[in-house]
Amino acid sequence: MSNKHEIKSEKIHVKDIFSNLWFRIPEYQRPYVWGNDEIDDLLDDLVFAHTEKPDQDYFLGSFVYQSKKAGSTPGQEFDENDLLDGQQRMTTLFMLFACIRDLSDNADLKEVCQSSIYQKGNEFHGRPERTRIVFAIRQEVQDFVDTFIKADGGTNKAGELTELAKGSLDPSVKNMANAVLKMRGEITKLSESNDTAFSLPKFCAFICKNVLLIYVATEDLDDAFRLFTILNDRGVPLRNSDILKSTNLGALTNEKEKAKFAKLWEEAEGELGDDFDRFLNHIRTILLKDKARLNLLDEFEHKIYHPREKEKSSGQLKPSLLAKGKETFELVDRYLKHYDQLLGGNNYDQTGASFEFDNLIKAMLTGLPSSDWLPPLMRYFDRFRYENLLDFLIKIDNQLSSDWIAQYSPTARIENMNNIIRAIESAETSSDVLSNDSVFSIDKEGFNREINAAVYGRRFTRYLLLKLDYLYADHGQRMSLEYLSVEHVLPQNPKSDSQWCKDFTSEQREEWTHRLGNLVLITTKKNTSQGNKDYKDKKSQYFEKRITTCPNSLRVLKNGQWTPTELQANHETVIGKLMVHYGTV
């Protein structure tokens, strides 16, 4: 009798993996994401080992799978293994066999490769038709495998593969098509080179007989998840979002819903990449309105799905905030739509025929130290859509950025954002939110003190200059915020015989060089030698092409000269502009 929690581990050669084991890429897995760099590294390592150490074993890493006996799930006719870790590497080897098969005219080699990919059914031997790796992750991926990997000659379809590599909407298909083209190209170069040490049949034999991996297997899914986090080596590890998807798919009984929500989740992962876990953390924040204390999975499991905390008034466990399965997927889908709309840069018609909203979003994404403002923004949009949305965005930006500038701790900044979410949920109208002075309370003294000081080198300085560009911008067009750098007008180290040292005393330079009125944004890298020129030369030779998209910088550098009079006047202007905007006058 098998022990469900038994963990098996052993080294295994590629020939045994691709003749004795059958794999399934489960729904919760990430897409196939390997690109040219990873393919290059793998092939380079394999070719080097084959040509330099042909008689030695080559270790390729480890993989983790959950072994599932036939009949353990509905419709499962045969033993198979859900691959948790090693998907990228194993899928690449799977496709490599197809490339070798189609590039070789050796009948025995072609047969070995084909049998590693696909087992032809034989009713007389009782042998079922099976593909070595089944991609339950998406039907589009399995269709790709059937057409280009399983079918003899499938990788020869260069035109179709090129189209998919360039234009497929499915990230796995796109990357797999590119991988096939990349591997075929590299193998062809090696085969046509004068390197007598390389032989395609010998190369394939080396992969089969000398390349080995270590597998770790268990029948228990939780054990398998824990193992992959410990043993992940060269592959792409699962994220919290992958496991969260798995637990919610497991709560669904309808197969059509499973496929629908698995596709939705994967498309979101493909679009957001590594930001997807952060997005899920935003949803966590909206639901809990509290700083995260645990990892994402534990936050959902122990605070949202099955709270362990008790109500202070009754002593009873807090109620569940969300149900696993359909309710979770629908909530994620709803907020994904909000997220895409708010950050997509296409709110012109909805926010007063102006790019003011989109430009401020772009400035916040570019310059703020965190995305803690996104949960209240998404929650506000969920309730009130575009009603007073720009005014709300300005308020949360001013609150978060002023807290940051006034040296409030990250915890205090997060709590202020959470208080705004609470205010949104208790308000009847958007006006109730905007007029709630208790949650929009700026530390005027702290903010004014910091912006008036020498700010160069402070983390918030670039954002203050970004905000000035925003305040002076023509919002009839989109702002360009790429490659921004902070630059002094009066340089930090002017030459002793320069006009700067004639116009400014050493005391004035010490007092004013690093203050906001002497700083502007430029859109290219600094050039120290040019930056030390006298004002007229610096303006024409250095600043001219570097400030065309920076409205505040353009305004500042309209001055014909830059003496203490112009600098101090500009400082008063920009400080006054910020204080009016932040309401700290």
C-alpha cells in the first residue's frame, strides 16, 4: 500500500525520463517563458559537455512532480505525473527531440526521437496512444504540440512557426515557436560547421545516455509544492499566484469554468509578468485594508478564506471575506479590468477631454517609491467609476507623496492609504470621499520644511521635479517621462575662473546649489564637462536638446542669465507652486 506522503528521489537519465515517465503540465503552471538566452545557455552547456567530456555524465538539474495513479482523478485512465518544477527545461528537451528528428535523415535516430515525444497506440499489445508531455495548461498549447512537435516534420514548418513566434497571443505558443526556430538554427549551424567533434547522432546519444537529472516525487500536492520551493535550480519557479490559481481551480467542478478561468489567469500573468503577484497583493489590501504580515498565500488562506482572528466584540472567528473558486476568479477579473483601464493611458474622453489624469498616473508610476496608491484608486473606481476621479487621484497622490517627502515610515504611509479605502467603502457618494478631511490630512509643516531644504540627492527630489513638469504641462498631449535625470543649473563644481564664481559667492553657492530652485529635469544622461560650462554656453550646448519634453525645465531656462536673483526667484516660484497644489500654504 503506497504512502501518500512518501517522498521518492533518485537520479535519472534523459532516456529513462522520456521512455518511462509521462508528464502533465497542470492548469496552475506558468506559461512556457524561456527565450533565446535560456536556449543558448542550455544548448551551449550540452554541446560543450558532448564535445569536451563525451564519456562523462552531465547533470542538468532537478525536477519535482506529483505522481498520480490511474483513476485518482475523474477521466484519468493511466498513471501520469503533474510537473511542478522543471517545466521549462523538460519542455525544451521535448521540443529539442522534435528538432533533431526533423533535421536528421538517420532512420534510427528519427525513431528514437519520435518515441521520446509520442507513443503510437497498438491495440494488439494493449498500448495506448500517448504524448510524453500533455499540456493541460491551455488547449492552444496542446494544439501547437500536436501540430509542430508530435507530427513528424512538424518543426520544418518555418513560415508558420515564424508567424506564431511573432504574433501569437498565447505566451506559451509564442515562446515555444521561437524556441523551436532557435534550436533548429543552432543545430543547423553546428551540423554545417567544420567542427568534427560535433555529430548530430552522437549528440542525441549523449543527451539520452549521459545527461541526467534528479527527480523528487510525491503523491501529496502540498508536499510537492513545498519541495519545489526548496529544490528549484535552473528553471522558472512557480509564483504564489500559480499556487493560488491551483487552489481556486480545485474548488471548481465545472470543466468549462475551469478552462475559462485558467485562461483568464494565464492571460493576466502574460500581460503583467512579475507584477501579477503585486496585483494580487493589491486585491488582498482592498479586502483586508491592512498591512500584509504573511506571504500572499497565507494572507488569502488564513485572513481572507478562513480567517483565524476573532472579532473583539463577540469573540467569534471573523467571517470569510471571499469564497474560493468562481467568486475569487470573478473578483480578480473585475479588478483586472479596472487596473487595465486606469493604467492603460486611454482615459482621455472620460476625464474631461484631457490627458491630465493619464499624465499624473504616468508620473506616479515613474516617480513614487511604491504602488500603495493603487488599491484605493481601484476601489474608488470600482464604486464610483469616473465621477470626480481626477480629483481623487490628485488627493491620494498628494497624500502618499507628501507623507513620503515628510519622512513618514512605510507603515504609516500604508495605513493612510488603507484609511482611504475604508472611507471609500463607508461613503455614499464620491463627494463624501473627497470631503473627508480626516483621511486626507497632509503634514504641512513637515512637507514645507523638506521641500525648502537642500534636496539634491534625496529620493523624492526627482518626483518633485516630475510634479512640477506635470503642473506646468499642456495636458492636451501626453507627457514624455523617459530617461529622466536631475541636473543643476548652477553647477556643483564650477571652475574658479568661470562666470559662475563671479556671479555667486561661495556662501551663495553653498546655500543654493542643491535647492529645488536650482534643479531641473533633463531627458538624457548627464555630461559633467558640458554641465560645468558658463550659463549661456551650458544653456545652448547642453540643455537645448535635453529639456524639450520637460515643461518646468523649459520655463526655467527661458532666463537670459542665471544669477542669485534668478535662482532665488525661481525657487520661490516652484515652492509656491507646490505648496498651492498640495494645500500647504
